[in-house]
Amino acid sequence: MRAEIISSIATYLGKLDPPPEVDLDIENLGAVTLEELALDSLKSLELFMFLEESLSGESPLDHHSNDSTLNEIASHFESLLQP
């Protein structure tokens, strides 16, 4: 499940123009933080909405901070989707 979530995040990030120093290789993507992606508050909100829509789950926005890694976000969504 986590691989699917990380893949969804990669799909979303592919639509953006992240900083060139950020390694978006799927193998390293989980260690990247929201801060490193330089997402403004609107782009962060759009990322969570994209994940909610693509994974059919909901997440409180205040659960994530700029120092959250994409692995932590994927873990959180994974826990929401488990029965």
C-alpha cells in the first residue's frame, strides 16, 4: 500500500516544478520533506487533496508539518486506509 501512495505522490509532484536539488527518484522520494519541495500552503493543500481523492481517504491537514517526510505522510494515509 505504501508503494502505491508514494507512487501517487510522485504523480502529483510530476506536475510541479520542484527545486532541482531535490532527488525525486522513486527510491529516494520517501525521505524528502515538504519543506525541501518548497511547496507553498496552497500546493501542500492540493497535494493532500490529490492523495485523498486518489486513495479515497481523508486526512486532517493539521496532522502534517513542513518537516514531515513523504514516507511519514504515506504512513499516515496507509493507517487511514487499513480496516
